Amino acid sequence: MRLRPPPGLGVTGRINVIGDIALVKLSPGADGKRAGEMILRENPWIDSVFEVRTISGAERRPVLRLLAGSGKTLTFHTELGFGFFVDVKKFMWSAGNLREKKRLLETVRPDETVADLFAGIGYWTVPVGSRVKRIYSSDINPEAVEFLCYNLIYNRIKNSVVFSGDCRTFVNYLPKVDRIIMGYLFETEKFLDHALKICGPDTVVHLHRVIRKKNIDEFVSLLEKKFRVVDIVKVKSYSPGRVHFVFDLVPRHRA
């Protein structure tokens, strides 16, 4: 869920609400405490308001500052009819991915097998797992895998196989699959040779990538050395000049 920010208090962009926790970004010099207190006053069901200072490391861990409320970071979030346990100080959750999740749910078929190579806490695995025959999921962050397992159990997704570790190792134990989700946003193309190991001739790969619009043609040329690009979908603006895209790919040659 996203809320409009209170005017004149230096909150930039929409307020991202995860469960009963609000996450905001502030302009330089903004009165964060006042903004947080106003958000709580206008939305009494919200427990805590945090400023997102930055996102740190390969695991994309948020660095937060409490503005108002109790300061708890563990919450329960619902989306598309599914429930997720989330700790906002450990994991990112982007409300801007909702349209892409809906697209994926409309695309998958009940007889498919799917691999989610950067599963996190189940952002894609949980909804997609509810629609397909089997889903294989991995993440390099053991804390994320722990939450992934909680979320699979809560949502009664019983057709999943979960691996804690590097997806480049995980693929060596998998059969060919019908669809691959690559939800990491940075230099995701470096993992494509490993994804190719589990591609059949008709496997669809959904490669997520943050990239500058002016660099798309160059990036597509790189992808087309081993894949055909069948669609390019804009998910959301990520930062000034950079956009989160999904590139839908099919292999040119079977691995």
C-alpha cells in the first residue's frame, strides 16, 4: 500500500506501508519527527514510521531511522490475497512490483515447473507457487530463507523446494524448468549462463534489471547473444534516470 505524504514536511514520494509499518524518504533538512507524528495521527492503524536512509550491501538490507511510534520492525503484510511475515529492517519490500506480480500470475500455467533464483522472503515464490505444479526457490541470505519458509507454510504452498545458498550452486541440482524468475536488480545478466543450465527449448526467463533507458539497446544486444528478447516491461522508476525493467527471454540454444 502507498499513501500520499503530508504536505510541506519534506516527505519525498509516496509513503510505503508494509503491514502496520510506514517507510518514508525525506528531503535534506526535513523535520522527520514531525512528519512521522503526523503520519501516525492521520493513520492511527500504523504502529511505526521509519525513514529509509539507504539500502546496504548485496543483500539490499535497509538502513532505517525511527521517526515515530513503537519502533517495532516485524510485521505481517498482505498482498494479492497472500500473507507475508516481514522484518523491514532486514528485507526490502517494494509496492511498485504489484503490477508485475499480477502479470506473472496471469501468465503462468498450472502444469508448469518454475525456478525462483533470488527468492528472498517469497515475493514471487508465494503467489506463483499457488498457481503452478512445482516451484524451486533459492536465496543466498539464510535469514531470508527462514522467512521464505514461514511464508510458504502460512500460505499453504506445498509444492515448493527451498535451497539456502547461492543459486549458481542450486541450478546444478535442478531439472529443466518451464519458467525462471530472476528478481535481482543489479548485474543480473551475470547469472544467465547458470540459468541456461536449467532451460529447455521453450523456457521463459523473467530477468529483472535496473538500467538507464539510454542503455537498453546495448543491454538487449548483450542478452541476444544467447537469448531472444520477447518482451520488455517497465516495472517502475527506480531513481533519477534509472528504471526497473523485466526482460522476458527464451533461449536460442538448449544448454
